[in-house]
Amino acid sequence: MADLLFAAATLLLLLAAAGLAALWRAGNDVDRMLAVQLLGAAGIAVLLLLTPATGDPSLLDTALLLALLAALAACAYRAAFGPVRPKAGTPPAVPRP
């Protein structure tokens, strides 16, 4: 059973690497943030697969920490690069033709 879990974790890492390579070539900031989220989700899944394979329960704590960091990274990205709301009383911007 452990061999099957190791194989699944390896396959998941290879698929995440292929997805990261495709997203990284896209070039804009939103795609790069998606790449970071993909890496976090794949890392969590790999750690969850490796926990019963190795019998090390501390990998569950590491997966939980990685999930927390991935969520905080998305929040930090939104706070730093999200759309800015206009101040109250400011007319909306008119799009240029």
C-alpha cells in the first residue's frame, strides 16, 4: 500500500510541475499567483498521501501549516494588488474609446 501512495504522490508532483511550468510562462501576476496556489494545493495533497505511507503524523501538521500559508498568500496578494475602490463622492472613470 505504501508503494501505491508513493507512486500517487510522485504522479501528483509531476502533474503539479507541468501545471506550474505552463502557468509560469504566462507571465502576468494573476497567473503567477495561481501557480503559487497550485503549488500549495499539490504540496498539501502530497503530504497527505505521504502521511500514511511513512507513518509519520507530523506530516499532517506540516500539511495544515502549508494550507494556512497558501490561504494567507492569496489574502496578501489580494490586499497588495487587488482593485482599488474609488473614494466616496468620486465620479466613476470613463473608459476611453
